[in-house]
Amino acid sequence: MPRADYQVVIGLEVHAQLLTTSKLFSGASTSFGGAPNAHTSVVCLGLPGVLPVVNRHAIELAIRAGLALECRIANVSEWSRKHYFYPDLPKGYQVTQYEHPLCLGGRVVFDTPEGEKAVRLTRIHVEEDAGKLVHEGAASLVDLNRAGTPLIEIVSEPELRSADDAVEYLKALRDVLVWVGVNDGNLEEGSFRCDANVSVMKHDATTFGTRCELKNLNSFRFIKQAIEVEAQRHVELLESGGVVEQETRLFDPQRGETRSMRSKEDAHDYRYFPEPDLPPLVLGAGDVDSIREALPELPRARRARYVTSLGLSAYDAQVLTADRAFSDFFERCVAEAHEAKPVANWFMGELSRLLNETNTTVGEVKFSPAQLAALLRAVKDGVISGPGAKEVFAELFATGKDVQVIIDEKGLAQVNDDGPLLLAIEQALAESPKNVESYRGGNTKIVGYFVGQVMKKLGGKGNPKRINELLVEKLKG
Amino acid sequence: MKTLAQAAAALAAGQTSSAALTAACLERAKADPFGAFLTLDEPGALASAQASDARRREGRAVGPLDGVPLSLKDNILTEGVVTTAGSRMLEGFRPPYDATVTARLKAAGAVLLGKTNLDEFGMGSSTENSAFQKTKNPLDPTRTPGGSSGGSAASVAARLCFGSLGTDTGGSIRQPAAFTGLVGLKPSWGRVSRFGVVAYASSLDQVGPLAHTVEDAATLLSAIEGLDPADATSSTAPKTDLSMLRSGVRGLRVGLPKEFFVDGMDPEVAASVRAAAATLVSLGASVEEVSLPHTRYAMATYYVLAPCEASSNLGRYDGVRFGHRTTDPRSLKALYENSRAEGFGPEVKRRIMLGTFALSAGYADAYYRKAQQVRALIRRDYEQVFQRVDVVLSATSPVLPWRLGEKLDDPLAMYLMDVLTLPCNLAGLPGLSLPCGRASNGLPIGAQLLGRPFDEGTVLKTAYALEAALGLQFAPTGGV
């Protein structure tokens, strides 16, 4: 952290890849990997004569992101060309949105040790990604598989004041985007990328310091580290009488430092102008409404509801909403079982453990909410014991068989009828007269021994609660 | 046999075959003294001619273009057939796909003979800016056929084919048509797909026909117009109703814009246009003088906006993926600079520099944005005039075809020649040029008709009536 009399000012620009199957302006596939230039078409190669056609699904996802982040969706937005020369940019320009973006305003809400915070967004716009260069010895090779992939750029106001807050902001933002199915949240594959604008100012200052843009931040750890070392660099510069130059800097995770990539003088003049090959993006009357109506309950709202309506702890609510599909399945099970806490216990315990062990997702689960509810009922009604329930659940998870069938097949049904229970009790008492005497002499704890003996005779299937009751009656004689 | 309609009729009547027509056209094209073609696709043309004849034998001929030899300007992509846009930058470039208009002509059964010469990337008014060859005017080989679609115009005027597609960004179909005694139509912006057409200035470019007659031009328009899912700017407007072509001009209101009789205009041209107006009156139309006050800003507006878009559209020619690539660049910068310095000709470089400057930080407001504002005013001029009249009549070019080389050293003088054709592109209107007179030296004089956006029908029927009344015929030198 920088010196106490300085504060760091951070604005973040996040590029999130939209989860479409085809590119923003062509039918080429967006799948990750593949042989170089396999996922390209004449359009993403920028051949002479090609024209862009907007992928409506990408726009729908961008609007969904905007609504989830409380943005205002512009009825009319505009495409622009942003020009620069680089071999991974086939047309010599990127089609993006400049003067009139799709989403305006909005905010990201996140938790910090000091409580809930909200940072406002400037805008969200839609744009195409560039390809990449692969350097092999003296040669640089161009792979355009990623060129034309749809992105949204989410630009925050410079309202963040610490690297920790920046990381929490990003995690919350990623949670929302993944939750609403807009982005896969993968930092390593670059489908969720962040640039940070960092400056420092004294606490009593009224204007921001000069900012630097940090690039190459591909993990939350690096983001925190990069912001902190950059802020420190600014403070040291200022304190030694120097000035901060506005520039773009690259974070070097090996050395844990930032270094200059492009000075202000070398900054591109992007020569933006409206893209003449695309008409303005005009949304129909019902377009936004229908996307809004289909928007799921968002993670923060759902967590709050789990606490207030379902009576779960904040911790449980957090764990249960870490994944949308997991949480949705939980909801369906609660609806079927009519109680939340036991379902929550199964989800956070056995279900999570088994999903982990088998490396499967909740979408692949073989049992239905009704089957889980049947299992809960069997426990509640004393049909099976606690350990028996775990066995049933494991089988249920593995096969999806009917709960009653599993209980029957495994012979897990408890003996609840007094007749056989009493028979076993009589035998047990008869075999240990000394212990009976001991009990009657005041050693009431010995009842546990008898429960064990009775269970043994019943092959472990006796209802322990009823055995206990009957034993006490008998021992008291 | 000269016109497309005549060729179609002869094919339909079985008087000739597509193979025979195509072979004859190819033979003349190979001996062409005017330099119309850059590439002839002899095997491709003969194969489609044979396929057409086979269809016709089986009674499956697909329409008036089936089996008819045509040419395409060399900035219209043809799968597997070299497409250069008249530039060293694309020398030898074989596109992997067809432009939509190419595909539509193929679907209509047309025989595509080859690719015609043009000013590099469509930038010019004389076809002298081609990187490969000069094209001569078939009506007078010492003169320019106009440009940039000069090769297309020459290919039709010299009767090497029965029609051609050109492109028109500021008059590049209409002015060559005027200079070679042809009919040339620039459709409304959005009427014809631009997919697969090498972009010069996207908001101004349109593909359109050059042909001997209005009817032929209409036939070609009909084959290529209409919505294309691959071009987001192509219009959903209904196709042009050709049934009204012969419906006459009685009651038609014709506007004669006073601003189009410019200083320095050839008096023979002005007189011929006024005579054409009188002819329309004699056919039952009314003519009134109208005003398009922002016309005088059209040239400045065009020569800001078109270079801006060109500087952007030509960014892809970087030597990385296709086209000319310099040998042994020592750095990425050298790859870009040398490839582009070697690949582009002087007029293209001039426009890239103009456009880059006009879009650059600190200047974009004064140039690009100001020009967009003026463009809106020019468009509004036409909206207002078209409330009073149905078509606007003027000259296509203020002058007659000039001698080859005459204006080559003076780009500004060359730009001025486009003054009457530019506003149509800026306003997105349909514009047609047809011969309206013969100058004392025998050269054709072109009249331009402009219509409301997507009202090609009225423009075509007016042109049809005028053409019939004037009965002008022009023949190439050498008496082909």
C-alpha cells in the first residue's frame, strides 16, 4: 500500500467475451483453441469486399449484461471504426462502439471488510476482438481464430480506492456475468480480461493525479499486485520531485513490476468514425423488455433471500449461490421438500463432495428434486437411519434409482415394530443380568451398551430411538 | 446485334447459341484495340455458355440474361478469377468467393467474359489511374472513356459484350456512360449489395449497369438489386417495377437545377440538356427550374468524405495476408510502409493521406464532421426539391471527353469534372446517364436524371421515353 497520506484512484476496463457460438460479424466459430486460423471466414480475415453483419445473439447477451448491471440500454447505438495497424487486426480497424454505446451508466456492487460498496459504470459497449501473434524464433505468425470474437467492454468510473476493492469489484462483476450466462469468467484463456487505470492523489487533493494504464493482468493476484506496485511507483516518483507520465504500462509478473509499453506521444490516433458498413443498432420496442423479463434473479438478491426467507446463514447462502446451476437445482429441491436447511445440508455436504469426487456438474445429476425429497421424508419418518440415508444418497447419486427401491435393495429399512424390537431386547437383557443390575444400581449410562447389543441382533436395522425408549421401560422394570 | 435485348431475343429464338455469341465476343475482346479488359476468363466463359445452351435445349433457360456475355469491373470479386481493382496491390489476387452481384448474374445464367479496367480502387475519372493499362474511348481512341468504370464502358461501347457492371462512388458509372454514348445507372445507396465489391468509400459506393439501352440497364438492375443478408446496408425496398418502363412521361414533373449549369460548362452540353428538357415537355412532362443551393459544396464534401472512408477501407492492404508484400522487410513498420508504398499508385496515396489527415485528432471536427453536416444539407436540398418534382435533369459531365493525358497532371481539374455527378452519391439517390445529343465533333453528350431514393422506376421510364424520342446511335471507330 502507498503511504498513508496518498490514496490510489483506480478505474477498470474489463473485456468480457460473449458466449456466442459464432463471431460478432460473421458465421465463423468462436470456440477456443483449434488449429491456427481454422476458425476464420472471409469476413474475419478482412478480405477485400467483405462486409459485417451483426450477430443478434451477441447483442442480446450484451443487453443482458447491461440489465444485470443496472445500465440504461440505448434504443439507438452506433458502430465505429477504431484504426491502428497491427498484424492481428485484419482490416486495419476494429469495429467497436464509440460515441453512442449500447449501455450507459450502471454499477457493480461488492462486499468488502468495510461493508458493501458500489462502483458506478461509465458504459458498456460491444466490439470485436483482435487475433493474436505467435512468435517462433525470428518469425511472427498470425492466428486469427480469435479475430472478430464478440466482446463487451465494461468501463468503470475512477471510483475504486484500493487494490483489494478492485479485486472484489472484478470478482463481483465476473460473478454477475457468469451467472447471467454472458461470459465464462475465464481469466487464463483471456475471456475475461482487465486493464487498470491507476493514479495516486493526496487525500486532500481535489484533482486526480496523472494515470497510467496497466495491461497484461491475467489473474486476480496479478491485478492486486500490479495496482499496488504501480501506486507505489507513482508515490515514489512524486515524493522524489518527479512527475508521472501518462502512458500504457505492462505488468511483468516475474519481476513484480510495471514497465513502459507506449508513451503518450506514441499513443495511437485511432481516427474513430461511424462504421459506414453498418446501420445504427436500433432496438425494437419489446427487445429490451423481453430480455429483462427473462433475466434470472441475481446472485446478491438470491443470497439475501436465502437468509431472510429460507432462514439460512450468510455463509450457507454464499456457498449455495457460488454457481447458478447449483443454486437453481437447490431451489427446485427446496420447493419439492418444503424445507431449506436439510436440503442445504445435503447440497453443501454429500452432493458437493460427490460432484467433486466424480468431477461432474450439477447439470449431470441423475436424481430429481422429488427423489431427494423422498429421501428426506424417509429420514424424517424413521424409515432409514442417518448413516443409511448417506448410503441411499450415494446410490441415488450414482444411479438415480427410486429411493424406495434403493432402501429395499440394500435392506436399509429400519425395524420400527415393537414386537421384534422387544424380542431382541428380552434376549439382550437375559444375556447380561450383571449389566441390568448395574443399571438399576444407578448406572443409567449403560443403556448405550444395550442399544448396541440390540442393534447387533437386529443387524443394525433397528430404529435406535424406539430401541432406546423400549429399553428404558424394560430396565426400569 | 448490339443490345442485350437483341442478344436475348436471338438466343430465345434459337437464331444463335450462347457458345457462338461468347466465342465471337471473346474473339473481339482478344483483338480489342481500346484496352477494355484486364482479364479474360475464356475457359470460364465458354463453360458457362455451354451450360446455358444445355439449359436452353432442355427448356430450362432462366431468364433474359441466360447465355448473354457480360463484363464486370475489376473491383467486383469473382471466385477464382483474378480481381485487381486496378492496383498493383492486388495483382494476381484470386478471390475465394463471389461478390453477391457476381453470384446473382451467374444465377441468372449470364456468361461473364472477364474483368474490365478501372482507375485504381475506383479513384479517378478517366481510367488513366489504372496500374496496368490505359483504356481508350471506342468512339474516339485519342480520348478518355471516362472513369473510373472506363473499361466497363469501353467493353460495351466497343461491342465486346452486351452489358457490364460498374461501380459508382461519385459518378464512375454515369460519366463513362456519358463519354461513350451508353446508358449508365447508379442505383440508390442500399439498392444493390456491396458484398464482395472492393470498397472505396462505403457510404457512397454502389454497383450498377452500363448498357446500350435503358431497357438493357433495367434488365441488369433487375438481376442484381434487392436485399442481401450479407450486406447490412442493403435495403428491404421492393424491387423496381419494370412494367412501368414504357408508361411515358405525361404529367411528369421535371426539375432543372440552376446550380447545375456551372461556370466553365461546355455550351454544347448546356444546350443539349435544355433541348432534352424541351423534348420531355413535348412528350407531356412539365419542366421547371429548381434550386439545390448546397450543390456548390458537394465537391469539397465529397473530397473529404470519400478519402476518409478510403483511408480506412484500404487499411487492410498491409502485406500481411494477401496482396502485394514487399521483399525482406526489416521490421513490421518496413513491412507496412514498403508494401503500401510499392502497392498503391499516386492517386490512391493522395486520397489515403487526405483521408487520414481529415480524420486525425484535432482535424476531424473541421473536416470529417463538417463534411457530414454539409452532406445532410445536400440531402435535404433533394428532399425539398423532390416534393415539387419527380426527376431532376442535368448534364452528366460539364464537358466532353477530354484527350488522354490532358488532365493527368492536375488532380484538382480532374476532381472538378465530377461536380455534377457527386451530389447524387452524397444524397444516396438513383442517378442515370443517357445520351442526349451529339456534339459538333461527333462525341456523345450525356444527360443525367436523378430520382427519389428507391424510385429507380421513374428515372428509368423518363430515360426510356427520352431515349425513344431522341433516337441517338453511336458506333465505335473501326466500324465493328
